[in-house]
Amino acid sequence: MKLFHLSDLHLGKRIYEYSMLEDQAFILLRILRLIDEEKPDGVLIAGDVYDKAVPSAEAVILFDRFLSDIAERDLPVFVISGNHDSPERIAFGSRIMNKKRVYLSPVYSGEVEPVVLQDTFGEVNVYMLPFIKPAHVRRLCDEAEIASYSDAVAYAVEKMKLDPAKRNVLVTHQFVTGARRSESEEVSVGGTDNVDAQMFAPFDYVALGHIHSPQNCGSDRIRYCGTPLKYSFSEAKDQKSVTVVELAEKGSVSYRTLDLIPRRDLVELKGNYDDLMLKSYYENTTWQEDYTHITLTDEEDVPDAIGKLRTVYHHLMKLDYDNRRTRSDTVISGDTEVEEKSPIELFADFYEQQNNQPMNEAQSAFMKELIGKIWGD
């Protein structure tokens, strides 16, 4: 049995002031083409379908179209809610959708019934466990103490009453201890949302969502597929992909990845302004249309740098400087000899403390002229 593992679509997301909706529509079409080429037996979507609990109408329409396109291919698709989703909204219409083999995880009620798929090796039980917190589980059980996320997941798994002789697949959305995070994820203080990987030992494959960089969690059987698009510059070096899971007989599981090429990439560039504006620097790249984070190394701030850079890098998202001023950790403090210094000396001291370098001759001459006009010297 071949399954596509997706997660963290974050439909409707904005990065800085840019809407990612068109890029998301583009990448979903790419995924549909891969479905047509690979012909999987099912699609797993492991949570964070939307970027907000109350998604925009455009995001809902986009996901509706994606689900409809999968359903037209007569494929079962399994969708759970993540920490960004409203579980009630994801579950809406689930009993009607089931007839089209679009399985939407219900709000967690203490019981998770599997959807049973069949292939030449027998049954595959697919369990859908949406994002849960200890509080979600605590109110449902009196017999167990639920103090942590691991306790909550362990309780939910125990309640599933798995048949170890059969192949069991879990789709869930949690943070497994040790997984590598990125900047675009929500982080709980002190790692309170950690779940031990050993909770998932009974399953043949665990399709995880929540972490945006693709990675395994101590085993090939427990995997984050990552986001289909880059949602922060900390992911700039990631290769986004679809994870393709193949289950043969009991105990035989393998996976591979299919690269996803975006409409626009997220790239980080660093250098001085003049070099970055040279045509020879960018002409054989896609950077002019990519989403860019530029770090200028010029010692002096470039006037209207964002506006000027955007004439070349049309989707510049973020601009930083890396120079002596920004690397300085000097604390600007009062000077006990302030009354003994002239205005130009005071400003020169202030400038050097702020910028970690003294004014040059042109700057000194300009300030002397300006102060002379102000003070009437």
C-alpha cells in the first residue's frame, strides 16, 4: 500500500506583508500532478490545514477545491486538525464526507475508531488523532492522571486497542521530543508540549504534523514530512517534499520523498549594496522573483534601501544590516564629563557608541555646520 504523507499546509498564511495563497494554490496543483503520476492508495494530511482557527474564505475555498480534486480521483484522504486549526471546523460535515472517502477527524472524545483499508497483504488500520492537550484528555477520564502531553497521547493510544497482528498507521499532530524546530512554528515555553517517541512504538508508521522541516524521529517509521512550502527564512535551506510511504507485509515499511518545486523560493542574500545591484550578480538566478531576505554589509545605511533593492528583487520581504554597528553590544551611557564637552564632541561620542565606529570627515564637517547654524556660532 502506497500513501502520500502531507502536513502543515497553513492555507491563508502571510509572511511579512505577503499573502502565500497563490503560492499555496500552485503547490497543491503540483501535489495533484504527483498523485496522478504515483497513483497512491490514499493521502494523509497531518494537521494545520489552515493558518488560523477561523480561516479566510479564500483559504477554505482553496482546501475545498483540493479535497474535491482528490475525491474525483477516487482516493481516500485522511485529514486531522492541528494546533492552528479549529477541530470543530475541520470536523464539519465529516459524516457526509465519509461517503466520498474524505475522512475528517472528529473532535477528540476519548475514542478513535480506525478506517480500514485493504490491499493484497490484508488490512491497514488508519487511526486519526487530532492535536490534543492534557486538558482535552483530562476531562474525559477519571481513572488516569494526565499531567503531560506524553500522558495524554499515551492514554489516547491505549484507548485505541490496537491489533498488533495487523498493520496500523497513525496520523497525528504533536511535538516529538528532539525534533528540530523552525521559526515559523509555535513554541511552548520550556518544552511543555513534548511527547516521547516511545508512545508511538505500536504503530507501523506514524504520519506526524507540526514540525515544518522534514525529519525522522529516531526511526524511519515515525516521521515529519514538513511543510509543502517554506514559511520562514530558517527553512531557506530545506528541500520541501511529499513523503511517500509504502507498506508491504507486516513489519515491512519504507519511505521516499518527492521534491516540491515552488512558484517562488525563499532565499537569503548577503553582501554590500553595490555588489547586490550588479546585474552579473543576479542575472542567472531566480532571485529577482523569489522571496528574499537581504543582509547588507555596508557600514553606512543606504537611504531608501528597501525601495531601491525592490527594483531588482521584486519580492524583498526582509532587510537587515550586518556591520560594526549591528554587531556592537555597547551600552550607551551618560558621560560624567558632559558639561566640559562641546556639542560636536558630545554628538561624536554618541555616534561612536551607537555605530561602533567614529564619524568620517564628511560627517564631522556636516555636523559642525549644522550645530553652528543651530547654536548661531
